[in-house]
Amino acid sequence: ELWYAAYWVVTQSVRWSPVRRCTFRDRLTARYGDRLPGVDIFVCTADPLSEPPSLVISTILSVMAYNYPAEKLSVYLSDDGGSVLTFYAMWEASLFAKHWLPFCKRYNIEPRSPAAYFSESYQDLCTPKEWSFIKDMYDEMTERIDTAVISRKIPEEIRSNHKGFYEWNPEITSKNHQPIVQVLIDGKDQKGVDSEGNVLPTLVYMAREKRPQHHHNFKAGAMNALIRVSSVISNSPVIMNVDCDMYSNNNDTIRDALCFFLDEEMGHKIGFVQYPQNYNNMTKNNLYGNSLHVINEVEMGGMDSLGGPLYVGTGCFHRREILCGKRFTKDYQEDWNGGIKGRIQDTSIGEIEEKAKSLATCTYEHDTQWGDEIGLKYGCPVEDVITGLAIHCRGWESVYSNPTRPAFMGLGPTTLAQTLLQHKRWSEGSFSIFLSKYCPFLFGHGKTNLRHQMGYCIYGLWAPNSLPTLYYVVIPSLALLKGIPLFPKVMIHNMRKMSPCLHVFSIKTNEVFTCPSDYESMDRTLHICLLCEEHVQPI
Ligand SMILES: O=c1ccn([C@@H]2O[C@H](COP(=O)(O)OP(=O)(O)O[C@H]3O[C@H](CO)[C@@H](O)[C@H](O)[C@H]3O)[C@@H](O)[C@H]2O)c(=O)[nH]1
Ligand SMILES: [Mn+2]
């Protein structure tokens, strides 16, 4: 009970003053018009078997279709599986996008992930003929991709369509291959247009170099490689990242996030804007509590009032500079016009790809600050949380945005086994942060306020919290079964002696009884006090 009392105090830090934010996107458009900044979107995938390429490209297509000027948007996929099957799916997606994007924009459909959109029945925004035309095209594409994944090969005639396929040879495995960077759609190229002649977002496939003797640092390593690769292709000042199983469910999310970054009063303090992780595959009655309701609806909003929510690894917008280690200063001004606009004369896309590959090698980060002061931090299963904490400690704030229509939808665990695995990883990771030099109380000391540090610790203490919980579940039940009283009797009698006005309780009839200290004079026909097992009388 002492533990619970202490943990309660820690949790109250974030429950005291939650905030809920709302944005005015139309005003952003009115004020900034076409002066909005460029945005780079990073999607990570790691394994074509557990993360099917046909689903990965649905996420890709959903973020390509944002309601945002296409020439300012670049989408990057990091494939840690280094799989030609994923590359093939991306190539198919680059062709399908030419029809999907104009379709989405013409009828303003939601959600813009084709898998999610077509899983719902026909919506009468467009004619049934157009709907079936696009749906057939999509179904045929997914069938081709799924067939390739099952047979694990790409048809020969397709290989000749894109030079990228020649990067793969029979010796390549997911753990041993050269860096691969392929620009599938070059938004700055005259030919990068959709079926109606509109510009398409830039689309890039990257598989960083993998060698058995080099540690690859999981998703953080992939994200850092993407930061460098994108810096020579688009170099946009804003970076958004999503996991490949989290599609965009709201086509205005970029504008929503920019409302915070471009805010005249507080925008210059904001390092990142975090969106909740929402899932669309939850079991009936949310059996294992996987919808993260308390975190999404209470705790993240509470953290927001204390200095900012945690960075949880997906559905987050960062400023590039801040992700790269910049410290906050009061006179900080971001140059929103940054980024690579046109193509520097005489540089072909081939040369840019070669340059990008040299940034995605295993040895590039040796003897540099990458993984420590620059980019996402390495060496922890929940690298995103310490990365966010470091950003807060460098003086930046963050913002939690939770619009009514969820910004992202993903696949959460549904079975007990998946849930246990997920929670074990999260609680283990957060506890190891708590015990490391990144313990919020030590690392954040003097840099963030105490309540903010306590907020971070809610998750750090999840793992030790399991012990008293287990005790509470097991011991009282056993005691009840054995008929052993839970509270020592002698204590209650002592307390009775101290206080004249004792146990007040109600029974079924709603009559209130007291158990007076001078029970000698009590009417013996009345009820018995449940706590001290003495007779009581009505008041
Ligand atoms: O070596 C790796 C391992 C994973 N991933 C990608 O990282 C993402 C997250 O991995 P996943 O196995 O799905 O972990 P989850 O537990 O579902 O992820 C949650 O928890 C992680 C740790 O806090 C965060 O990084 C994630 O964003 C958050 O969604 C996925 O897109 C993976 O494809 C890589 O790119 N490379
Ligand atoms: Mn996941």
C-alpha cells in the first residue's frame, strides 16, 4: 500500500491539469498560402513476411495523398528487410498513385489508405463506375504483389521495367547487402505527374547497408539513415514519421501539425508534435486494454501541460534541426524556406542516389555523434522515449494533438500472447531507462520541471508496479479462501479505544449504523459491525 501511495503521487503529476488543443487550419492556409514549408515523411518496415508489402504500400499511398501541395511532400520508405518484394510493391505503388491521388482529391475521400477505404462498403461520393474502376485496379495490384510475396520472386518481365531491380542478386540477404537508394518518383521531374497532369510527391526507397559484423541499431538506425538520405534529396525542415502499419486516417494532419510549429507566440519553442496511437482492430470490449485509452485521453494531455508529451516513435512531426541536436535559445527563428527546391544544374538523379547511398553505409556513423547527440539515440528498446526526453532537456517543448478524427490508425496486438510481448517490451524498455543514466530524475534534473520528470516515470515504474499488483491479486484471495482476516483484530480494538465515534457503515436498507465505543450498553438485538465484529445500533 505504501508503494501504491507513492505511485499514486507520481501519476497525479500528470492528471492535475490536462490540456486539450484545437487548431484552425483554414487560418493557416489563409495566412501562409503557398509559403508553407516542405515536409519529409519517413515510413519504416523491417520484414516482408510479418509486415506484408501490400499493407506497407497502403500506408505509403495514404501519406502521399495528404491534402498538402505535392511539390512540398517527399515520402521515404526504409526497408530493414532489404527485400526486393518490398521494392517491387513500392514500384507498383508509384504507378497506382497516379490514379489513386487524383481520385482521393477529386472526391475528398477518407481514409486515404486504399486497403482501409475499400474495406468499407461503397460510399456515394463518386459514381459506382469510377469506384469499381479504381477498386479493380487496386485489387489486381495487391494480387500481383501477394503472388510475388508467396512465390518469393519477381516476374522477369517486370524486372526490366526499373533499374532498381538490378540492385538485387541471388547472394543478397536481409542481413548482408550494400546500401540501396532508389528514387521511384522524382517530384522535381517534369515526368513525375499523375493521370491528370498534377505534380506527384517524391517517393524514395531506401535499404541501408547491412553487414553481419556491424550493429544496425534497429529502428533508430533506420531513422538516422533516413535523416541523412533525405538531406540530399529534399532536406525539408519538417520530418514526420510513422510505422508501416499506421496509415494516415485524416488528410489534414500535416496542416494541423503546422498550426503549432508556425504559431507566432509559441511556435519557436516547439520541438515536436505527437499524435496518439489509435488502433482499428481492437477486440470487443477492449479485452486486454490495448486501446491505450488512459495514455491517449488523460496522460499525454497531462504531460502536454508540463512541458510536452513523450515521443512515442510513430505519428510524430519533428523539426529536422532539433532531431539533429539543436539546443533551444530564446531568439531561435526557423527558416521555413529551407530544403532543396529545384535540381542543382547538371546533377542527375543517378548522382544524387549515389551520394545518398554513401550516407547509408554501415561505417558512416563510426566516430561521429550519430545515435548520441545527433539523430535518434541508440542502445535502448524504446529509443524514441529517450530521444524525446533529450529534446525536452535541450530546452524544447512538445505538443500533443488529439483531433476528433484520429490522425493515424494502426494495428495493435489482439491476442494475449501479442499483448504480453508488447507490454513486456515497453515496460522492460521504460524500466531500463529508469535505471540508466537517462533516469528522468537524474537526466532531467535542472532541465525540466519535477512534475514533468514524474510524468516520465509513470512508464518507467510500470515494471516494478507489477510486483505489488501481483501480491494484491494473490494474497487477499488466498486469505479469503482460508478464512484468515485481512486486517489484524487487535489494531481495530485499539483504534476503537482511541476514537469515540467509530465505524459508520450502511447495510442494504440504507440505514446508517454506528458502533459506539461504549458497546457494553448496546442493544444486543441489533446488527453486528462488520469491521470489529461487535454489535451496532442505528443512529
Ligand atoms: O530493425 C528494425 C526494427 C523495427 N523497425 C520498424 O519499427 C517499427 C516499430 O516496430 P514494431 O515491432 O512494430 O514495434 P511496436 O511495439 O509496435 O512499436 C511501438 O513501440 C516502439 C518502441 O517504443 C516504437 O518505436 C514504435 O514506433 C511504436 O509503434 C515498425 O515499423 C518496424 O518495421 C525497423 O525499421 N527496423
Ligand atoms: Mn507496431
